[in-house]
Amino acid sequence: MKKILSLLFVLTCIAGGVFAQDRIIRTDGTRIEAEVLEISPETVRYKRYSNPDGPTYVLPVSEVRRIVYPNGETDLFGETSAGRSSAGFTGAPVESAAAPSANLAGTAQSDEPAQTEPHTSEMRVLRTYAVGDWYECGRVRGVVCSLTEDKLHGLILSVDEIYLPWSTLRRSGLRAAGADDTSDGEVNMRAVERHIEENGLTWADFPAFEWCRARGEGWYLPAIDELLQICANYNGGLRIANDRETRRRFNAALRENGGERMDRLVFYYSSTERDARSALCTHTSPEPPYVRAIPKSDRFLVRAVHKF
């Protein structure tokens, strides 16, 4: 009797192990034993069940037929043909259903081929970044200067810099442009664009913005909080850290890719204005004060940033 109970216990553990992982069934019938991390309208992010501490993989949702979870739920993504759904698939699961019943051997009944190795032609491994890393994707290239918590996204800084005024408008034309956002320079770029359109001005009236914009789509003059964070990261995460190794690595990435090292003695313009006549700026030095308001017509350093 004890042997029978022990055998049942072992079989239960084995069966539990079989269904403890998520199963991704691709449109070609390939099955991936995985731990699904995230489903977006475009991709499914997961780790291989056999290597939970390994890299994160990304699979286009257009190649996913369904995902079966350990609790019996199933996300159906619809049948696909040539990468498109016959049911007008938009990238999100279209319904949830019960998982197929298990047979006496403890394995799920399925009409899918018994393939288990995932195809890798359409998969990519997500890379994590550190401040000072070089980033290049197509024509978007620069040094990583700020990161999200997962270290997968953030900001890159242009390799070059230039002395320019925030605005060339004189007293008769001075007016606040509405670029008062402190956390997102893209918001300020749009505010300046509206100001230009509404007042018959040109981008040449805002040289710092024009220079950033000329670098291509997505480049912008950082807001003051973004710039403060960049300068803190440049010093090792905090101004008072004064980490020479981090600065050296950051400047090395700039120089090795044809750029100029960050200047610790000169202020950098942000896209955040204080009022009609002045804009906020900061510097990379660990010594305060960190924020100053200076006349928009003065020439100070400008660097562009781009989100990735």
C-alpha cells in the first residue's frame, strides 16, 4: 500500500511538472515550453522554461496560435495565413478557453505536431543596457544616458554638441512659447512648433530646437528633469558620487564614435523655459547650484536626445 501511495505521489509530481510551465504554440505547430512575461499587441516576451535565468526572447504575435497556461486557461490568437489573421487579428488574444483535457498518461491531448524546438528566424533576444553603452539602430545612434528600471529602454545622447541660443527673438518678439514641461522635452518641442505656427515664426528663431530637430525624427532638446538625470548618471547616478570611471566610460563612447566629450565647465540648455526671456539650464559638475535660468539669447551648449 505504501509503495502504491509513493508511486502515486511521484506520478502526481511528474504530472504537475509537465503543466507547471506555459506552452506557446506557434502557427507552424512548433511548441515552446516557456514562462510568458508579457503580451503586447505586437509581441510575446518570454523566458525558456528550461532556463528561467537566461535571456528574454521576443516572438511576433503574428506567429502565435495560442498560449496554454498551467491553470488551464488558453489565449487564442486565431488561425493565421501568410502572417495575417483570418479573423481580423489585431495582436491581442481574441478569446479564452479551457485547456484540452489530459489523458491517463498525464499529457495533454493535442493535434499539434510534436515539435518542441522553437524556430529562431523571427526571434530576437532583448538586450539590457548600462549608462555609457553605445546604441545604434539604423540611423539612430548615440550613447545611453538614461534608463528605465528594466534597463531595456531609455534615452541616448547625441555624440556632438554645439553652442547655440535658445531663441533669437528680441524684446519686441519675446513671448513665452509654452515650453514649460519639466519632464518630457518632446512635449516642449511640440509646444514650440505650435508657437511657431500660431505666430508666423520659423524654426530658425529657435536655433537650439532647430538643431535637435534637424538630426531626424525623434530627436529633441531634453527637458530640465531629463537633463538633470543625464548629468547625475554621467557622475555615477548621483552628482555627489563623482564617479570618474563612469565619466571616463561615457566620454570614451562619445570619442570612439566620432563625438566630443561632455563639458563639465559649461551649462547645457534644456527645452524648459522659465518665462518669456529665460530658459533653464544645468551642468555636469558635482558642485551646486544645478539649475539656473539664463537669457534665451545667450549661447550655451546643446545636445539632443532620442528615446529607445
